[in-house]
Amino acid sequence: MTTPSERTRNILQAGAFLKEVRADASLPQRVRNEANRLLRHYPTTKDVEMLAMIEANSIGSNFLTPQLDPAWYESYHLGPHTS
């Protein structure tokens, strides 16, 4: 079973991964363009944090967690998706 922390981490790492793909000049331009297109509409760390807090306060659910761990981005040299 996936925990809220695991789910949140993976959503945010996917955004960081898209940033890496978008910036990787060794990849075909069409792949980088697609990563950029997806990233434009991908939730930022603040979006995910806000959704987790709204969820916890309004319905008491724990689908996501608002506690974000900077260690989640250690293997992504461009860091998390923040804008």
C-alpha cells in the first residue's frame, strides 16, 4: 500500500524528472518539448503542499502529505519543480 508520503514524494520527483528531461540537450528536441509541455501544467511543490493541507483540513483525508522532504530531490541536480 502506498503511503501519503510515498505518493507525495513520487509526484514531486516526477516534476523534478521532467525538469531534467527538458534540460537534457542529449535527448531529441521532441522529447524535451513534450517534457516542457507537461511541466507547464504540472503541480509545483507549493501546489502539492497546499492541496495536502486543504485535503487534511476539509475532509480529514491523507492522500498526500504537506511535509515535504528536501532529500527527495538529492538525485535531481535541477531540484524540484517550483514554477
